[in-house]
Amino acid sequence: MLEGIKVLSFTHFLQGPSAVQMLADVGADVIKIEPPKGAFERGWAGFDAFQEGVSIFFLLGNRNQRAIQLDLRNEQAREVVRRLIEEADVLVENYRPGVLAKLGFGYEDARTINPRLVYCSCTGYGSTGPYQKRPGQDLLLQAMSGMAMLSGDGETAPTPVGSAIVDQHAAALAAFGVLAALQRRQRTGKGCMVESNLLNAALDLQIEPFTYYLNKGPLWKRSSPAMGSRFHPAPYGVYKTADGWIAVSLTTTDKLASAFDSSELAALNHPKDPVRNRDRVHQLVAQALLARTTEAVMRAFDQHDIWYAPVNDYAQVETDPQVAHNGVVMHVDHPQAGPVRLMAHPVRYDGQAPALRRMPPALGEHTREVLAEAGYSAARIEQLLAEGVALAPKTEVEA
């Protein structure tokens, strides 16, 4: 769908790489421009997840791309980038504000080289403002955006989400912004500056509770035991059973009373009781569940049409029939890491996920190829490599 669109990627960590991977998955020619030591994610992985020396963190966000190594401290390398910008449709970067501008590749510089360029900047807090120099990282944004205060037991610490959801949402917003700007360029011929930042993404994820707060005031306090949110009526959240856990959502008290044979819940029969007597309903449900096994609860809930779900760990998610049916996991045979399982592109187009066209690239794997496409002769390419301006893995002959 994006065949013929060339994207230059100055990205590292997760937000930027995930954004360009979405574009690459649907056909864009993404060229990852890396410094001599490579992008950060090549040498780091959460859970210390390396396979045969290859970072799983790198593999999960860099497929369907090409890689070129350039030492941008060198003016000749910067000239290479300027030549690449001339022919590019999109440039995506997620360095701290001002870093690329110091190298001569900020938006104003880039648009001078190529007025049709869509330039996407991914930052922590925005390219301007009082926080522009602060480190932008998922957990920090969950904390300062109010997200961590939405969940958890009211008598214990605020609870962040245990995944980098802000990074990933900001990446999706960046990809969306790029596509919108490309659509406008098709009509007008003009490029655009697109900005996606973690702060805006974190608040966008909270569009419901934050908007309630803005218009009605403070949300309900965090409950003990914990509820699943600070604005839903009870019951809502993950509840402990006699032998495990279960999630219960948005259920009327009459159904709960029947399922638990509870006169106390039956007495709370006004439609507004889950709101007016939220804590009481929550406590009664919590107490009733503690006395029953998870299996017994699920049977009763099925009989009484109560919304619930099992609380799975990853071993159960991995074997879930709907997860398998949706083709969420893709199996890859990486040339160095060997067999690896990765997440497939999340959207389906005519029922299909985009194919894997390129493995996540080795550092500098496509340096020679990209330079040749940019018009450099074979002799000039070898000269740039010999001078350390550009870097590439050794060929079989050189090895």
C-alpha cells in the first residue's frame, strides 16, 4: 500500500522504530540510518532477552527495513544524508529535540533540501516547552500523566501498566500522522512537519477518565481491594477467588445477586446502586468471590450472563484459540538468532497481515546498496568505507 514511498529513519528505542515498522510493513522502503556503534536497541533488551547475541528488542521493531551506517560527525557522511533527503518522501526521528538540527537535519534544513518532505518528530514532551529537555520514557510518562494513579489498591502505591503502552500508542499516532500528511501532499504537493510525543499519547490513552475529570471534578478514590478504574460503577476489576483470579465487568446487581444467591446484593436493586453504593457493591462481590473457586464462578457467571474473563498469564495467552486464529504470532528463522517468534503487524488488509519482506537488518547491512541507489559509484563507495565515513559488514571476499 505504501510501495514507492521512501522513509529515512533516524530512530532508536521503541517509539520511533515501532512507528516506521508500521510504515515498512505496508510497503514503505524504510532506510534505518545508524551511527557507527548502531542504534541503542541493538545492545539492550528487556528481560535480558538475547538469542545467539541478537537483541529481541531490536528484532521486534525493525523488520522490513534496510540499514545503513554513517558517522554523521563527518561532513562527507552528512552530504550522503542530504542526498538521501532529496529523494525521500518521509523522515522520522526520535532523538531529543535539537539533536538533528545541530547536525543540519532539523525540519527547516530538511524542507529546504526537499520541500515535499514529510518530517515526523517523535519526542517525549514535544519539540518546544518547559519539559523539552527532560528524558521521555514510558514509565515516567505513565507517572506524570496521571495514568499510574488510575489503578491499584488504594492503600498501596500507584500502579503503572506493566508494558510500554505509551511508547506504542505514540508510535501508532506518529504513523497515522505521516499517512495523513502524505495524503495532503498528494493533493497540494506540500510537505509537512508531523509531531507525536509521549505526553500527548499518554493523555490520549486516558481520553475517557481525564475528560470526566475536566468536566465533573475528581474521580472516585482508588478502592481497597483494588478496582479496575476510578470511574466505572461496581463491580469492575480483577477479583480474587478461592484459588485464583477473575475479571468482572459492568454487571447489574440483580444478576450478581442471583449468581451468588446474595440477599445483600439483591437489596441493592436500584439502577443507580452500582454508582451510589459503589464501594458496598464492590466489597460484597469481593467477599462472595473469595468463597468460590474460579471454575465454579465461571460456571455461575455463564448461567447468569455476567461479563467476565479469566486472568491469563502469557502461557495461557500463547495457547489461546482466538490468539492463534488471529495470527498474532509470526515465526521467523533469523540468520543469526535462529528460530524467533515475533508479533505480526496488528492490522489486517483484505483479511491478511502484511508479509515479512526483510528480516530486521544487520548493522550496516545495506550501506553499499543504499549508497549505490543514491548515485555513488562503486569506487566512491569503497573510498567512503575505507575512510570510515560510512560502514558496512565485510563482504565474503574481504572476510
